[in-house]
Amino acid sequence: MAGTAVRGRLTWQTATVSSLTRETPSVCTIALDVPHWGGHQAGQHLDVRLTADDGYQAEREYSIAAAPGEPVAITVERLDDGEVSPYLTDDLRTGDELEIRGPVGGYFVWEAGPHDRPLLLVAGGSGIVPLRAILRHRQRTGATVPTRLLYSARSLADVIYREELGQYHDGVQVSYTLTRSQPPGWTGHTGRVDAALLAEVAWPASQDPVAYVCGPTNFVEAAAAGLIGLSYPDQRVKTERFGGTGGP
Amino acid sequence: MDALDGNAIAGLLRDVFGTEMTAASGTCAVCGATRPVAETRVYVQAPGTVVRCRSCSSLLMVITEVRGVKCVDLRGLAVLDSTPAG
């Protein structure tokens, strides 16, 4: 009953789960077969709606983990007290159907351009998801914009897409900070993302960079304030906060 | 409950306004700050969705749904311009 989409309006449609990938014990990537998908930009979201047997509905927005042109996928972190995420990460099976609509959002998006500013990506926990779409988009379009990713996670086991992120070379520098526990011999960063760590890792403001910061609210507030403190102009620090308890 | 931001209600705003609104700029009727809607403080756990100014915390928008009808209060906004801010 998706009907004809009225121009400008979003229509719910039924997507089919085409594959599930366990990223960490609490995080799962869900690839979706979406019959009517008009394409998306790196950084956009989609809405998922679950309907219980009694008719109760819950909607959540998830960042799209795939680059434009790739099959649609979302990466979901289980929140133990969540209404929606435990179903998506633990109960969903290949072939199951999900109601979705999208893409939505037009602010926290990145497009490759001819005169790109150096790109700084700062992720806390599952805030890596839209930034992964940006990295993949950069790669697929052959963009050469110098890029740095600073990814804060509680432990190495909590790092999502670890293998994939390890494969970036040309022009992409990936730095991790592990805030809660570090493996023996860890040579990466260890503290929370703050002004001192950003001063070390971020592009100097003189290079006219643009920053995308995504993570839990407190993480984003701290990182954005740190970048403003390093003289990044307000409008060059794009932020996206989510309510997950997962934390960096 | 931590506040989210305007990105979190991209779908809801698209529903209400019929177009992408997170990159739109909103001007607070109280303090005059102009920022992208994506950068507002958003509380989704309230009865309805409450959108506040990041600069002065004043109420910008309240969106509630009553029996399937969305009620939208925009009195806290002096300007809402759907042309993306530079």
C-alpha cells in the first residue's frame, strides 16, 4: 500500500533484510533490499518503524552506513533498554521485512567537490556510522581530499568497522582513542576527546578544514567546543548527536 | 535525558513541512540567534517533540500529534528559512 509518492512527501515502504553482519557483540549492520530508493547522500538517515501486534508503533532514525550508489544498509547499536534496537540487532533474520522511509536529512552530509577543504571526522562510539559512509563515498568517487578520522571507543573490541578502517591509506589518517581499556602494547591515544587531543590530531584551522562530529550528546559537545577553541569557525563544525547510551 | 539535535527529527520535519528542513536556518524570536535547524536542541521524550534554541534555550518549535493530526507551534521562531544557510 505504499501507493504513489506525493512529491516532497516521504512514504513508508517495505524493505527486505538481505544480510546481517555482526560488527561487535552489540552492533549489527543490516543490509536492506529497498524496492523504491531514490538514492542518498553520505551522512543521511532513514527512519525505521516497528509495529507491535497490538498496533503500538515505534520509530527511530538510523544513519545510513552505505555510500551513495551502494545497497542501503544501516548499522545499529543495541541499547539494552531500547524499544527498537534490541529487536534489530538480536532478533532480525535475513529475509525479514522492515518498514522504512527515507532518505532524510540534508545538513550532516558530505559531497565530493573540486575544491575540497581538508576533512576532519570525529566519531564517538556508533557515531562512526555516517562518517563511514562519508569515507566510502570519498573512496568510491576517487576524491583526494586529505582526511583525518579520530575515532573514540571504549575498547578495541568496541571499534566498529575496524578491519575496513585499517585498509585506508592514500590521504586518510585514522587515529583511535580507547577510553576505558587498552590492549597490551597499545600505542594509540587513551583519553577522552578533548582540546589537547584535538590539538594533536585535528587539521590546523589555518588549513581551512571542515569537521563532521558525530556521537553521543556529551561527546559531541566536548569535541565541538574543542574545535571552536582551536579556531574552527562555527559553520565549519557540523555536528550530529544521538541518544544512545553506548558512549565513546 | 540528554538533548538530541535537529538531525534526529529530519523525518518528522520532512513530514510536517514537505521538504528537507535540517539544513534550513531558524532565527530565535527571543535572542535572535540564527542557526541551522540541525543544530537546535531537541527533546523527543517530552509529550511531543520540543525544539529549543542552542544559544538561549528558548522554545522554538513544539510538534505534537493528536489522533493522527500533527499540531505545530512555531511561535518561538522569528524566521524559518528553508534555503540552506551558506
